[in-house]
Amino acid sequence: MTARISVDADRPIGRISPRMYGSFVEHMGRCVYTGIFEPDHPTADANGLRQDVMELVRELGVTTVRYPGGNFVSNYRWEDGVGPIQDRPRRLELAWHTTEPNTFGTDQFMTWCDQAGIEPMLAINLGTRGETDAVNLLDYVNGQADTQYANLRRTNGHEDPYNVRMWCLGNEMDGPWQVGHKNAEDYAYLALSTARAMHMVDQDLELVACGSAAWEMPTFGDWERTILDLAYDEVDYISLHRYVDPDAQDRASFLAAGVDLDRFIDGVIATADAVGAKHRSNKKIMVSVDEWNVWRLGAWNSIEHGFAPDDWPEAAPRIEDVYTGADALVVGGLLISLLRHADRVKAASMAQLVNVIAPIMTEKGGRAWRQTTFHPFAIASRIARGQAYDAVVASPVAGTERYGEIDAVDAVVTWDEETGTGSLLALNRSLTDAVDVTAALGALGVSRVKAAQIIAPDDLDAVNTADDPDRVHPVPHEVTLADGVLATTLPPASWLAVELA
């Protein structure tokens, strides 16, 4: 079986935003507590931040992190998480049925971001709160004037404003599981009035309106149209969230999850552009895929409502999926889909960062290690920069139950003129057949291969654990380059990353 990849150097898709490689920290399960924050851990610094996790976060190459939720934010009082720790209240956390101690909050998150070299992306509570609280939080975080909340930040030991630019106007407000769930029209008016109030403080903020939590939602399409029809001029992004459940489909369809993500993104873009055309606007609404990952959602749904009404544990484990070799390949394929939409997807957050459906796992008081899904993200965030180019693939087909026949090989090419470096990312979605691949890259100026790595698990169900943290990992792979044409063979079910120069 053979596949040919070609690239038109004169037709890039778009510049890859650094925010493409974002992640997500929510007060859920052990993401914060015993994840990034554990004051008693042997590696913790004076701020209680785990430095073993910090090193892995830097290696992962995360550029932005969305905080503090997620479903958590829709019942969150941000004031609970600032000021002296001994004075912070303990609250019932409704989204995940736990007790929130509030010993970690906004200032500590900003300190963590500063240490990690990460841009913060904040979500505001539009479930149980509104415009006034959003402006108060904005003033606390970014305020420079002599005002109550900017002065409160100073009193809490943070003289300089944090200058957070990107803000999410709530979270998954289309979902009936959300505290403060609203219909499209009610949310649209609240998002519009909140955006206007925030823009009265700072006209240059970048605001993300809530799109659909899934494209299976019965309101998908109508939801986006309603929100943007009202708030088009005040928002910059519409969000979408996409989780892929390996237990809800055959494995061939699972490996083709990029087809699903492509269709979702294309549908959101089409809806946004239709609203823009109606408004006769030159503005383009961008897309923030600010939650995406592999998640065994059915397994979570089976236990979600089984919690005892009098049991509100603190930092209880929640959705700590253990990822397989197949999951790593799918994450690699989803990254290809995101990069293929680099012209409109200007922010993306792999959810979440630590312990909760995460690429990094920890033990309380103990070890931290890389899950299988860590590796494709870490590689792509390092080498896939600059411009994305549509890799036109002439490929044999693979059969799936969900999507029918699809191209066995999926690929994207990136190239950065300024650094003279780029990448080829390719996924062989066939479970049974190797594919000989050639890629004509000479038109971009490619003259050598710096490195080539492949993830091709001998067992697609293999996992990484604290005792065996490298069971699934990338290994060097043989490729040749002659006269600008790269050649290699992709084994069945494999993800390849080639660093070009």
C-alpha cells in the first residue's frame, strides 16, 4: 500500500497560534490538589508547587492554561481563593461532588503560570454570577487604578497587574449538567452584557463565548447562531469542546477521530461565517477548542450520580483515565486536525493537565510520570510551529463502522520561514496494513531531516505506569530525503513526527 503527500508552498492554511498548545487546570479531582499543588511533597517549593510536575509541564511544551474550570467555575466565588489561606472558606463543590478547601486560588495559579512560562486564560462564572463579579475579577487581576479590588491584589502581595488577555465567558452553558444552565437566548444576553462591561474596562481583551459542549447537543448550530447573532461585535472566539470515547465505537473508528473533529470545527466555522455574512461584517470569529481529549465518558456517566448525599470528600479522584497506546495515536491524530484548521483555530486546550484525563499522572507524596498521550503533544508543541500547510494525501482507504471508508493516512505539514524548520506529522489509521509514504516537500525549502520519531505500540492496549513509565514512548524511525522528497514506511496503527530543516 502506498500514499503520496504533496504541499503547495504558495497556499498555507494559516499561521499556527502559540495558543494551539494549551492545556486546562480545573478544581476537579486531583488536578490541583496533589497535582500541581501539594505543599507537603518533597519537591514542593515555598508556594506549595510540585517541581517534579513543573518539570514535566515544561517538557510537555504547554503554552497557555485555562483556569479554574470547567464545570467548577459555574458555582465558583473567586474571592474565596484569595487572601490569607487560614481565612478562606470551605465550600460544597457542586459540579464534582467534593469539598473545595480554597487553599489554592487565583494568585497561586498566576505564580504557577509565571514559573512555568505559561500564559493564563481565565474563565468567569456566568452560571450563578454575572457582569459585576466579572468586572471585579478583571479589576483584581489586571487593575492598575486605586480601586478596591486592585488594592486587594496589592494587599495580598501582588503589586503588579497580571495582564491576562484571554477570558472565557462562562463554561458549557448549553449543558443541563451546568450549574446555572441557560437557554441560548438568555446566555447570549448575559454574555453580551458581560462582554460590554469588561470592554468598558479594557477594549483589547480577547473574549471567548461558549459554543456547544458537543456537536451531539440538540441545540448545536442554533446555539452558536443565537449567541453570535447577538454578541458578534463583542466577542472574538466561539468555543467548542470535544471528547472522544474509545469505548463507544470500534477501534478503527476511534483511530479516525480526526474525521469527527474536522466536521465539528467546519460546522462551527460555517455557522460563524453565516452570521458574519448576515451582519455584513469583515470580522472573522475564531475558534477556541478549549477542551479536547480522549475520555472514557461512558464509564464516568455510569458513576456520576452514585455519590452519597452526605459524602463530600476533598480532592477525591475523578476521571483518572489510564491511557493506552491507541489513545496516544488518537491524540496525535486530533493534533493533526487542529493544525489543519490553523487559520481559524487560534486556541486549543487539552483537558486536563494533571491526573484528570491528563498526560501527567502523580502519586500523593510520591512519583510523577508521563502517560502515553504526553508524547505526541510534547513532540508537536516543539516542532510544529510557523505556518500550517494542507498536506494533500493520495491514500489507500481504511474501513470504519462510524465513518465508512476513510483515508488510511492523515497528515499535516508545518514550516517556519523565520527559523527554516518545520514538521511532517502523519497518522496511519489502518489497523492491519503498513503504508509506504512519499512526501514532496522541496517546494518549502526542506533540505534535511533533523529527526524522525514514531509511536507504533506493539500492543495498542499497553499503558504507562509509575513502575513502567516508558512502556509506550516514541522511538527513532528511518526516513530518507532525496531531491526534496521524503520517503518512509508507516507501520499499521502508528503516528510519525518528522522534524525538518
